[in-house]
Amino acid sequence: QVQVAESGGGLVQAGGSLRLSCTASGLTFYNYNVGWFRQSPGKEREAVACITGSGTFTYYTDSVKGRFTISRDNPKNTLLLQMNSLKPEDTALYYCTVDPDLLLASKSCSSSSRAYRGQGTQVTVSS
């Protein structure tokens, strides 16, 4: 049984930093492209950052480039997202997504109906 669990969210002032962590079990983690997606009330879920199984290739949505860094530790089945210089518009529920059909390209990252996600971790940035 696949399980995905996120942690590390919280309340932070604008300009602050948070580090999100995700642990996946019940699968061969390095075989999966994975990513962080976020959703805020009234908005569609969007891909924030994605990374290939080997960690060689990454994608970032334009609004977080230069501020967020995605990384993975395959032996520990862990996905990380270092978020610096946070802005109020980064406020959202962040989901770790492990998806056998995750499509990752230079300008996009999209998940499929086969994606595994956790409950999400809330990030709130105050102005």
C-alpha cells in the first residue's frame, strides 16, 4: 500500500523560509518523477516544482524560480522543497505528488489520475 506524508508547513512572515518534506512508502521511489503542487481557495491546483527520478531534471513554475529549490533523497524515499523569500501569494495547501505518469518538461509539469498524494501541508505567509 502506497503512503505519502507531507510535513514542514506553518505560518511565516513574508521574506521568511520554510522547508517542506515528503516521505513515500510502498513503492520504488527512484522510479517515479515527483513534484510539489499547491492549491489555495478558489484556485486550481498548480505544479510548483517537479523533479525526475534521478534528480537530473527539474521544473519550477515561474513565480517561484530563484526562491524555491526542489531536491530528493532516493535512499530515504524523501522529497524536499526549500522555500525562501516567501510571499503572501505563496499561501496554499502544498501536496507532495508521486505519480507514475507525471509529465515533466521545461515549461510544464502535470500529474495524472494515478497520482498518489498525502493530506497536504498548509503554508501561510503573512504580510
